[in-house]
Amino acid sequence: MKLINIKIILITTLLMASACTSKKEVKPTKNFLKSISGLRYVEGVSEDKTLLAELNGIKVTRAEIERKSKVIQELIKIEGKLQSALIYRSANKMIEDKEKEGKEALKDSYDLKIFSAEPEEGFESLAKQLKLKMNSKIKLSFIEEAPEEIAAGTLGRFEGVNYNLENLEKNHIRYIEVLTQKYDESLKQVEGTITRKLLFAEAKKLGKTLQDLIENTIVKTNVEPTDEQVITFMKSKNISEPEITDNLKTSFKNILIEKSRNELISKYVKDKLITSPINFYMSLPDINFDINAEWSPIYGSETASNSMYFFTNPNCSSCKVTKDNIMKAFASSNFDLKMHTFFYYPDWDREARMFSEASMCVFLQDKSKFWDYTNKVIDFEGRVAEENLNNFVTELGVNSEGFKECFLTRKTKDIVNYHLQYADYLGISAQPTLIIQGKIYPGVTSAERLMQVFSNTATKKISKPSFLARIIDYFKGIFS
């Protein structure tokens, strides 16, 4: 009771922290968003671009949230850095395309202007972190004082092209992660701000202090946990019996008390103070990964209308687990889906280089045997000698002489290099990484999760043609 202000701040902070756990639950739909605390939101567009959210006259501005949250401030900085990198990447690609086409004379240098502050660590350092290919022909300049361009939403300019959020190629995993984190943090801050404002307004309406409202109207009952509940909670946080001390026990007990209070406060706000959804003027990033699937072996039906992309290391145990889960999910039903495979691994992994070049040699000999061969290599988890690579080819009935000539002369080196460079281009950093319908799944993904993803509305199942339809297709084939 003595530290009233500190307790209020603590309660409010925990209220906002509880919203943070809603990260995986909050999904944009045409109707409602629902946070784990039970508050409902509806996504919309406001004519007032300064607004982030509103509810029954309570307005939350973007500036208000940005000012309060250091997390959002940092994410905005990172977003700006990544935008400059993506503009540079697009400019570099434009030069490379001109070189390939050879339709116009190339210049000795090209001016690229970016209308923002230069990254604190320097652009070259940023490029190195992102594995961004540098081009000595590009003369880069950062211009902070460009009011007209900034007002028009122009992020950069290169060869007569004005880059903005509409035409900037945004298919980079780190960029999408930052936008998603900014969305989640904004939702968390909105929930905490609206909850706080509603509680203050309710206390004023009832002629009470905020603490009086919380202690005597909302909480009312004793929420102190038993010793058994505290110990169970500590063990759930991977704290073993020998590590449990009285001080640590007291700390976790206080966490459980505040958690229980927090749940009661959230229920009161949801049931008593909010009668309609909160209007939320922000959307999760919906970025279409326009992936060039050239030289990527396919698993599944080549005629499938939906694609997924598997970036994998043939010398990686977690990649093997995910590969097995993918094949299990594919086998569970006939999905209208095909999987494009790209190799991705660190430069120092020589075994992965050997295995991937060997697999691509099989791909060049007989595409249909690629996965049979690659499965044999992967299932050995790095314990494969060069002799085995040749024996696997013979076992599968692939032309062994053609394979040996390809493998020993490293004919597929450039193809594998393309895979590795393209993974860097997209910002892949986890082994393995799956991209399905624009969503990113880094690390091990379970078969159950994959089946759920495959079964969603974006990935329709293949329906078997009727007997009559098959007869018609047969005769079409004869007479075409």
C-alpha cells in the first residue's frame, strides 16, 4: 500500500507484457483480430494518418506510441536501414540486368540517392551484415534534408526511378521480421494504453482512486499462490530443485501474484469497459515472395498451382528432421503443392558443398531421381564417403559415368553457387528455412504444423478427376 505509484506502473507494465504473448495469436482477417487477453480489434484505414487506434472517443496516435516505446523507436531505425539496403539491392540488380541484356552502353558509374540518414555503423558494414553484394560502379549518397521527396514518400532515386514503399522489392526475411515485430509491439502498446486510459476514466467516474478501483472493485480476493504452485511454476521455467532459493521463490511468487491480478484486470476491462472492437489502423506485412525458382529441384507435382520453398543443408540434422516432416505431410494427402529446393549452408561446410554438387549432378542426369539420391545422402547425416556417392548413383540406376564426369569436373558448382547467393539475397539465415504462401518458417517445423499449413485456404487439395473427365482428357490427347 505504501508504494502506490510503483504498483500501478508495475500492473500497467504487466498488462502490456501479457499482450506481448499474443504475438502468435494475432492474425489479420477481414473481420476481427483478437488478442490473447480477449480484447477484440478490427483492422481499418483512417483518414487521419496520425492515428494508430481508437475506441469510443479514445484515440491513440502513432507519435504517442513511438514516443513511449523504445522498442518501436529502434525498430523504425532498423526499418530505415533495411530500406536503404533494399534500394541498393534493386539498383545493383538493374545494372546486372543491363549488362546481361547488352542493349545500352554501360556507364563507368551510377548515382544512387537515398533520402534518409546514413546507417550509424556505415553502409558498407550494414551490407556486410546482410551479405549484400557491393558494386563499385554505384556512387551512393544519403540525403537527410530532402523535404519534397520525403513528403512524397520517395525513399530513394536511381536511374530515373523513384523508389517508394509501393515499388520497392521487399522480399527480404530480415525486413519482414522487423515489420512484423513493429506490428506486434504496436498492438501491445495500443492495448496497454487503451487499458490504462479506460481504468483511469472508470476510477474518475466512480469517484475512486485507481488503486481503490483495482484493489476493492476489480481484484477483491486474495490471489496469493501456494508454495506448490510457485515451485511448479519455477520448474516450468526450467529451474531445477537445487537452484530454488528462498529469494528466487519470493520473486516468482510475486510474478504469479501480479499475473493473477493482471488476469482479473483484463477480464474486468473486457467485460465491463469495452463493448465494441478497437479500431486498429495498421496491418501485418503482406509481402509476396517473388522467388525465382530457376535450377531448383521440385518435390511433388510439377503442375501444382501452389509453391513452397525449402532452403536446406544436406549436412544438417535439423534439416533432415524437417525434410522427413515435409515428406510425411505430403504423404498425408494429395495437396495441390510443389516444393522447390535450394541448398543453403555456411561457406566452411565442405561436406555440404560436396553433397549438394553431387545431388545436382544427379538432377542433371535424371530429375526424377534427385530426391531419391538426396534422401540417401541426407539420411547418412554427413557420414558419406565419395565412394558412397558413386554407389548411390548405381543403386538408383542413374548413368554412373555421366555422374562421375559431372562430379569430378564440378559442373554443378555454379548452380550450387546460385543457390547460396540467392539465399543470401533473400536474407535466409536459418538452416533449414521454409517459405510457404509468403510466410517464413525457420528451423525445425513439425509434420503436424506443416499439414495444418498445407490444409489452409491458400493451399487447396487436388481433387481426383471424374471417370468421364479422364476419358475426355484421354481423347483430347489423342486428337490434339
